[in-house]
Amino acid sequence: MLDVKGVLLSLKSYEKTKIEEPGPSGKKDRAERAAPKKGDSIRLSGEARLYSRALRTAQESPEIRQKKVDEIKALVESGEYRPDNKKTAAKIVEEDLDLII
């Protein structure tokens, strides 16, 4: 079994990193560029911001519902598990759209 929470904990050192969003024009004005720097900052691409949002969502997600996992496992082992493919596909698309928007 993959321990996603354990992997996510190893990324804790990046949580306090300041994310600098570009202004409306995508550039800083001269006064802002000439001002002395206070601490480190980074600028993230859209893909990195998406990853950051996904990471935050995973960290905030509830723990595994072991009872539910055991029920589904028993159904799979007995050959009685019949997932609704349309419902599954719709949920995947819905979750992907939530990440994009």
C-alpha cells in the first residue's frame, strides 16, 4: 500500500515558502524591483501552483476509511463488486475540473 501521507510529510520544509504572484501586467514596477529584498521568494509556474494546490488538498484530506476499504475488498474478492463506470468517469472529470478551476 502506498503511504501518500508519509511522502507528503517529507515536503513540509516547502510549506513556508513565499509564493510571489506576478501583477496584472506580469511585471513588477521599477520601485518594487529597486526595493531591497526581504527574505527569499520564488515564482511558480501554473503547473507548480496546480501541484501545490493538489498537495494541500491531499494533506487536508481525511484518513483512510478502513471499514469502507474492507467492505469493497470483500466484494472484489467474492466477485460481487460491480462499479458504475459512468459514475466513476464523471467523478474523475469533476475532480480534474476542480483542480484546473
